Amino acid sequence: MSAVFRVFSRRLYVLLPVISLLSFNVFFVSCAVQRSLEEARQERQRLVQKYIKTLNKEEGAIRLVGGENEYEGNIEVLHNNKWGAICDDEWDALEGRVVCQQLGYPGLRRVTQDGYFGLARRRYWMDNMYCEGNERELTDCHFDGWGINDCEANEAAGVICESPHLERNTETPLAKLLPKFTLPHAYRIELRLRGGRRANEGRVEVRIDGGRWGTICSDGWSLLEANVVCRQLVLGFARDALQTDFFGGLDIAPAVLSGTECYGNETTLAQCLHHDHLRPPAECHGDRNHVAVVVCDHLAPDLVVDFYELERTAHLEDRPMALMQCAMEENCVANEAYDIQRDDPNWRYVTRRLLKFTASTLNAGNTDFRPFKEKHLWEWHMCHMHYHSMEVFATFDVFDLLGNKVAQGHKASFCLEDNQCLSGVPKKYNCANFGDQGISVNCSDIYLYNLDCQWVDITELDTGSYVLKISVNPEFKVAEMSYDNNAAVCNLLYTETYARVDDCRLARP
Ligand SMILES: *[C@@H]1O[C@H](CO)[C@@H](O)[C@H](O)[C@H]1NC(C)=O
Ligand SMILES: *[C@@H]1O[C@H](CO)[C@@H](O)[C@H](O)[C@H]1NC(C)=O
Ligand SMILES: [Ca+2]
């Protein structure tokens, strides 16, 4: 009895400050914005429920960690009484909306990737999330299965939700979304690499207009930024972009730049965006000692999407779900298909309408394109009887003319090989028999339209005009010379009887 009471009172003790804080907010909000008392009561109830769920450690509870406010951070989810992180593969606004809604915040400001709020502190529980956006809880969405992932610690997914403390109608920027600027033209910006084992690697050090040398905050540091550093140093292309203190961290050289964000085609780091560099020390999020690191190389692959093949081969097919069981296991159909499978006893005879096409990718670089994962980490997939070597190699999306994503495909099952090479170039990579995977220079990996998952499921789409976008290496996980040729963006005309894809152009994923 007394033990029970103790437990109860301790919980109450934890809850009380939360509740009093909430009542204050509710008071403030209802006065300031004149929201109805009923709305305020509901919001308070939602928030209290959220805290109770977190405190009770209920299966499926989520929380945000590493942020500066309670409404931002990397996401952790509770499974088997253990908190775990979520990986950023396929992480976008649809998933972010579910997170903010589940936590009781007014909405999503934006999602974050690449460990924006620090490295994942725990094992990954979820990867490759697919939400429709209206799920009540994150665990109602599709994902690969508890604990199944191929993620490094710097791939933690996060969100910045709308603040519950602000009036909804005013545009108050969050502190975290600090404005970003290019450096003034007149400035001299020098770069050097330090702490590496060779001249082509190390932590990136910057000197702005003759000031002191310093490092760059690691948050959001990717191959896009690293490519610009290697280009400016005339060291070629980035082979790796790391967030680490392996070559010396912030304790050795404090940061002079933060929030660095490049498009990838800049010739100097000065043209990239940064937080205000006049406010030292630059604010670093996440793991405090990690800085931006690059490894440069004059050799790099360069994938180019062959859009002529896409235009030539696109067509519709109605396919019974009985023939799509592998595809369903690999998330190659729209979410509605899973509802039908659950609710309709005759689901096997229900057909799905598929937009099919051949995807051909040429390596136009000066070295082979190799998979992201080492061979010993490849996964054997029973359904398609081959190894998967890279989690997301290609994505297929359909947008309406306003730019909203209305359907998506996902080539989960693939194997990279030399299907066709320019004359005189020998084929090297072959998927058969656990062979090496990759794409040689001047060879193409070709996914014929008749392969499983080589489609977008458009069953729920109305007829009309759309935009089709095919992207390879869409998350920039493998280094390339350029990412501006990794996608084809095309017009898609969808009628009752046919689909036509034309007017393609190369673009960025
Ligand atoms: C990089 O490409 C973008 C989009 O094509 C363009 O708007 C921008 O001006 C380019 N930047 C540089 C520095 O060339
Ligand atoms: C690839 O093809 C290009 C253009 O035809 C050619 O200039 C280049 O030498 C070829 N490279 C290799 C490694 O075959
Ligand atoms: Ca490319």
C-alpha cells in the first residue's frame, strides 16, 4: 500500500511542475489569442496524456532529445521498455507531422536529418518509415521492423515542431532557425585541412579575412559541403564527409562557422550559406566536440539518369495483388494496399494500377560506383533471391502540378551491376553468385520495366497531368562528382487508357 502510494506520489511530483507550467501556458494562450476555453482544455488534456504516456513508459511512446526546447530534437521511441532512435532514411514531412501531432504540438515546422540534434544516443529502433501523415501514432506507420536498420550514428532523424507557446498567427522565427547568409564578397576566405594522415584528409579549418583559423560545426555536414571544400582546395571531389573529432575536435580548434549549407556547385565555401559569422563563437548543435571533416580524391563516380529510356518505356499495368506479395513485403505499393489486404478477404483478386518504366543509370565519372555497404553487410532477400547492397538506391515520385507528392515508388530490391557498357569497355560487376556489385565507368545499370518494384503504384491517383521524378543515390550517401544529373524530372500525362512521360530534364534529387 505504502509502496504504491510512494510510486504514485513520485509520479505526481514529476507531473506537477509540468501541469502548472501547462496551466500557465493555457492561461497565457487563451488570453492572448482568445482561443476558446474548450480548445485550451483539450490541448491541456492532450499534453498531460502525452506526459503520462512517457512517464508510464508505454510501448510506442515517443520523445524528443538533444534540442534546446521541448518541441524539437532527435526522436526516440519506446519499444520493449527501451528507448531507441529513428533513422533518417526516407524521413520526410509526412512522418514529421505524425510525430508533432502525437506529442500534442500545434504542427510541424520542419524535419531534420543527419543527426541535426546530435548523434543517435541509442540503438536504432526504426528505419525506412512510411507514414501517410494522418496516423495517430508513429508506430501506426510502416517501417522495416523493430531494430532492423543499416544506419550509422550520424543518421538520427529529428523534428522541429511548431511552438506551443506562441500565438499561432504570428511568424516568430525559432532561435534554431537562425538566418543564413553567404559570406560578403570582399572577404578573403582561406581553407586548410589539419590532423589527417595524408594531405587529402582532415578537419576543415577556415580563416575569414585574416582572422584566426577555426573549425566548422559538424551539424548537417554532408558530401555536398565537402565537395565544395575539396574543389576550393583543388583536391578533386569529396570521397567522405564526416562529423567526428578523430582528427581533432572543437577543443583543439574552436569553430568559426556554423550552419554551413552548400548546394554543391559553389566554387568556394564563401558562396555557401552559414549562420552569422560575426557572432562568435559559432553555435554548434549536437555532439559538442565534433567538427566537419573531409577526405578528398581526384577520382569519383558520377551517375547520370538516362531519361530517354524512361520516356520510351513508360506504360500502365493493372496487376492483381496475388502477384505482388514480395512487392508488398518490400514497401513497393501504396499504403492503401495494406488496408485492402487487411480488410478484404478477396484481396488477392484486387488489382493495383502501376506506372512502369525502365530505369537506366550510366556512370560517367572516372572511377567505379560502389555500394554504400560493405559486402559482409549485404542482406539476402528471399523474395527476390539476391543481396541488397544499398538501402535506398533509387526513388520514384509523382507530384501534382502544385508540387505535392501524390504517389511514390521505392526500389528497395536491387543489385548494382554492369548491364550494358560503351563499346570497348569490359563488364566487371555481376550480381549472380554473391558477385561484386557496382557500376564501372562508361557502363550502365539497367532496371527493366518488367522487374518487381520497378514502378509507381498510382491506383489512388485521379487522371490528369503530373510530374514524374526518378532519382538515384537520392540521399547523397555515395560520393559523386555531381548530384545535378542524378534525377530526371518529366511531365506525366495520365488518362483512363494510357500514361505518357515526356519533356524530361536532368535535375537534383
Ligand atoms: C548552383 O545551382 C543553382 C540551381 O541550379 C543555381 O541557382 C545557383 O546559382 C548555382 N550556384 C552557383 C554558385 O553556381
Ligand atoms: C568513357 O567514355 C568517354 C566518352 O566516350 C571517354 O572520353 C572516356 O575515355 C571513357 N572512359 C573510360 C574509362 O572508358
Ligand atoms: Ca551524378
